[in-house]
Amino acid sequence: MSADPTQVLAFETDCHIFDGCGFPAPGLHSFLFEPLWGDADSNLYFNKPMLLALLGSLVIVGFFWAAFRKPKVVPGKLQMVAETGYDFIRRGVVYETIGKKEGEKYVPLIVSLFFFIWMMNLWSIVPVAQFPVTSIIAYPAVLAAVVYILWVSLTFKRHGFVGFFKNVTGYDKSLGAVLPLAMLIEFFSNLLVRPFTHAVRLFANMFAGHTLLLLFTIASWYLLNGIGIAYAGVSFVMTIVMTAFELFIQALQAYVFVLLTCTYIQGALAEHH
């Protein structure tokens, strides 16, 4: 629940409310990290978020490998947890959105996306790590780009060029005179706005959540002086509350991301009327 000491000035200067120093509020600097390897000026380096992304991938692969390397008819505890998570995404997201017949082939992708994003989000409340990787826009942007490329390619493959054009423009002759305007709006909405909002929704929630956690954590430390101790206690309680709330938001945002992904795939596969 405490802030990363490499990020927050309050923990480096031992700054408190009656020490004559101002409140070291979190900001964009809280999302910048010195390279662990390489040179930032050369754009060829390895930093903490990259390390967490790599470790997160290894954690997920290791978890499912351990759960399913020797599957049993009567599953053990680890296999049961893994099967529950896998089945929740397969039945509750993929089948419900795309359908069982069409959706089965996309289950591995959707399951992988969900658990990868969830793990990247969870780093925010893991001691020492304490940073959600998805609060850096590059990571959600790449994931959204993968989904976008899949959606475009599936639409072309299923409907051809004319069908793709009708699909992304919402072509409907019954709209009459407003059809050109509606097609223009749908075109920009699907091809430009859709991938942007898909990425930003995840990024913005994680960015805001991490900022709030930093704010209350720093305030708890900053107020630990004199009569400020009472307020520090309130701030510390809010840190705990926000951590619990973040647990919910982290899972929810992973769920929303894959749900939208399935919706886009379903739209690409559906016949245009």
C-alpha cells in the first residue's frame, strides 16, 4: 500500500507537514523510471515497467503450466482454479458474445488477453512492484492494435472489400438522406475512434487509480507530524479502501477489454444486413 520510494519525493526527503516543505503531490514524474539497463537517450533500454511485463508473462505461463501439465479427471486445487478462470472467460465472455461454434477458436486469445491484462494491473498492489504496467499508454495501445488488426483482417476475410466497407460504415439504405452523414460518422468511429477508446479506457483507469493510491499514501506519510497524525490515520484508511477498490477495478478493466474484443470479433463475423 505504500508508494514506490524511487517515484515519490516524500520518501526520499523525509518531508512532513510542519517541516516547512510543500506537499510532494504525485504527477507525471510518478510514471517515469530510470533505465535498469541501457540508455534512455538512445531509446534502447530496459526499465521497471518492462521488467514487470516480462515477469507478469512468466507468472501467467508458469501458473497455467503448473495447473495443466498433469491434468486429472478430479482436479486438484490449482487445476480447479485455473479451469474456473479459463471456463469463466470461455463461457461467460466468448460463447456469450461470439457464440460457441464461431468463438471456440478465439478462446485461447481472449483468455491470454484477460489474464495478461489482469496481471499487469495487479502489479499496482504487489509490494515492491507497486506499479500497474497498463498505466503507461504504450502497453494498452499495443494490445488494442492487435485486436484492431484482427478485427480488420477478419472483416476483409469474411465479407470482402465491399462487405468490409458496408460493415465499417454502417451502410443502411433505409436511412435515406442522412445515409452519407451516418456512413461518415460510422467510418471514423470504427476505424479511428474505436482502437483509441479501446486503449485509453484501460490506460486511463489504471493511471487514475495509481495516482489516487499514490496521493493517499504520500499524504499518510506527509501528515505524520504533530496534530497531523489524526489526518494521517484517515488518509491511511483511505489508502486501504482505495487498494480494495483497485482490486475490483483491475479485474473489471481486464474483463471490459476482452468483452469489447469479443464484440468486435462478433461484428466482423456477423452478416451485414
